[in-house]
Amino acid sequence: MGVFKRALLWDYGRETSIYVVFCLMIVGFIFLTPRSWFDKRERLATQTSRLIVKAEDYSPDRATLELRVREISGNPAAVIVETREKKNALGETVYEIEIR
């Protein structure tokens, strides 16, 4: 019990070998621990965004629609994942387009 109390309260002088060992263990932990152990961000397989366009901007032709979506979103690498037809509060037809 005395060893744990001394280690917890750090009751060692700087000249002792146990102090040097503890310091080396701390430095080793800092530099040898992989960053992935502390990375708390969720990793998503894909990141998608939703774009809502009016009926006049929608085209049934996929290639034309992708060009228009890239233009509107400002993302030259945008790829359409899914499209859905919806009605807004005014009864107008709009299209929800998920892009990646």
C-alpha cells in the first residue's frame, strides 16, 4: 500500500531511478500512442448533402441534371445519389436531390 501511496502522491526525488522510469513511461505514452485512440469524430462512409431545386431547374436526363447540380452547389465533383419529388407549402413542385 505504501508503494501506491508514494506513486500517487509522486513522493520520489528527481535523482531516483523510479522517477526517471516514470518520466520515460509518460514521454513514451505521449509519443507512441496512435492518434486514432483519441479521435472521437464519427467516421461516415459517405458524406451527403441535400439540395432543393425548383421544377424548372430539374431535368429528367441524369447527365444534364448532374451538370446543373454541380453549377448550383459549386461542387465540381458532385454526384447525385437520390432524387425525390415533393410539394412545398405553396403547392409548387420541387425536387430534393441528395449529392455526395
